[in-house]
Amino acid sequence: MRSQYTHPELERRILHGLICEWKNAVAFLSSALRTRLTLPGFELRDFDKRWAEWNRERRVMAFSRKLVMNYPWMTVREVLLHELAHQVTDELLGGTDQPHGVRFQEACRLLNADHRAAGDYPSLYETGNTGRLDENDRILLRVKKLLALSASSNRHEAELAMTKVHETIARYHIDLLSGTRDRQYSSLCLGEPQLRQAAHEYALSRLLQDFYFVEAVWICAYVVDKERMGRILEISGTTENVKMAGYVYDFLKRVIKDQWQVFRKGRSLTSGRKVDFALGLLSGFSEKLKTRDREIETESPATYALMKRDDVQLAAYMKARHPRLRKTSGSGRRIDEKVHRAGQAVGRNTILSKPIEHGTTRRRFLLGGGIG
């Protein structure tokens, strides 16, 4: 999208977006803190080895042109929150002699920014989606091998592999909940910010939440080509579950796109019918996953009960991250039943496949740049 604008116009839109994101982040501070913080200056610079920096004397946040021109907006937003944490530290919390000390970490907590995201620290946008897997990441390595098998031309073998993927993820979740140690949670945004979300986007977020042990919320984010704040899907959970849910999201988005092109060929169908088809496809795929759950429940009711048990630590993480979170329900819409049923049939026959390391996403992520 960004390539359609002239360079000066794109820079203007990006600077406007940085201001919008700053205001949105500050709005979540307490009124006592919010009223004491004023908007700084923003500029783009040709940094060699930094992604951004906060200059307390000039009261300016400077961002690398390489960052804002080449990386997803949510990566830019993550860097902005880091720099805003520096501003909050200096102007509200008394400053600090240590660049990322205790007061800075408190500022990050107030802003829901990652206090570790400094220097060469790889954010989840890098580690979670570039396709590189840690050799010690036992669960994802196991799932990766099963997904490779589920790409088999032998449908029975492929279905069996997908069943084992589902069981492996479920048992990993049970092992986590059965343990006593504190768990580490992460959050990751999927897709691109938009002003409006189609009905099937909400259905996809519910599917991830229902079957892949993550919490899904829609958060505010700037839409560059609309010059307004829109929304984007954020998922939260253990790093392994977030990675897996992110892969499923990309996989199903690709299946919807490809299968819709096949179905619509030779038919005169509007974009609204694509939503009906996508809703049907996700419904059919969900039926497969529910069938797997019922099989687990029949074979081992105790295992199923543990699998469905609430993760209280994740609930606490979500409450701290989104203290003002409210649940809303979308309005109903009329659908084309014939198109919806066609989508359901495709969904019932869809097999989650291909190794995670091959990825379907085209996102680019932060690769070890410095953050001031």
C-alpha cells in the first residue's frame, strides 16, 4: 500500500500516524499522569544503526526511515511505545541514570510496552513469524513435523496427522496448566489495521480463541492509507500458543483467498458473497476441530476437562494488559445460504498442513536494530 504514495506524502502520513498512536497510547494512562504529558516533536531520520531515539533535551522522537518505510505498522507502533516509555520515564517518573532501569520498566508497564524490546532484543514480531524455530522449542518442532505429514497426498494419512496436531497442542496446554511454575505470556497482532472488519474476521478470531488456547481482542491501530485510527486483531497466550495460532491465522486466510477464487470462477458474485463463503469455510473447519474435541472427551473425560479449564494466569495477564476491555457482539447479517454451504464443504475438507518454517506470511519484522 505504501508504494502508491509519493515519498513526501508517505512521510506526512507516517508522521501523522505516529502522532495518532502517541495520543492513543497516552489515553490509557491515568488522568493524573496523562494531563502532565505533552505531545513531543516527531521526525524521520536516516539512522545507520538505530531504529529510533528519544531526545529529552529537544523533546523529539526520531524514527528511522528504513523502519517506517519497510516494516509493518505494528512493528513501528512497538518501537513508538518503547520511545514513549522513555518519555514517560523522563517527564513523569523522575528520569533515570540507567537507560532501561526500574523506572523505565514501570513506564513500560503503564503503557503495555515490552521493557525487553531494546538494542538487539528480538521482539515476538521477529521470533514468532520469520519461520525460524528454536531447536529447544519442543512443542513447535513436534507440530512442524506433523504438519509436514498432513500435506501428504494420502488423505487418510493427512487427516491422521492433523488429528495428532490437535491432540499435541491440547496436551501441551494441559501440561502447562498442570504445572506449578509461572508461565510467560506474549501478545502479537495479526493481519493489517483496517477501519472495518468483515464478519468472517471476527469468526476467525473466535476460532483461534476456541481451539488454540489464546485470547483474542481487537485493538486500535493507525491505518496509513486512510489516515485514521482503525483496529487490528491481537492474540495473547504462551509464546508457543501464540506462534501456533498465528500460523493457523495465516493458513486459513490463504485458504479463504485461494478457495474463493476457485468457487467464484464463472459465477457473478459480489464481495459480500465472499464473506458468506468465508463464514461457511470457517464453520466447516470448526466442525472438524469440534469433532476432534469430542473424540478426546469420549476417550478421556478427565483429559478433556483439563483441556477446557480456564488459564487463570492468562486471565490475569489480559486483565493487566487490557483493564478496560469490554465484550461486544456483532449484529446479524443476511447470508446467501447456497454460498455459505459451499464454503462449509470446503472447510470440512481443509487439512491444516505444511511446516511452520515454510510460513505463508509476507510480513517483515525487526531484525536486531538498536532502539534508544
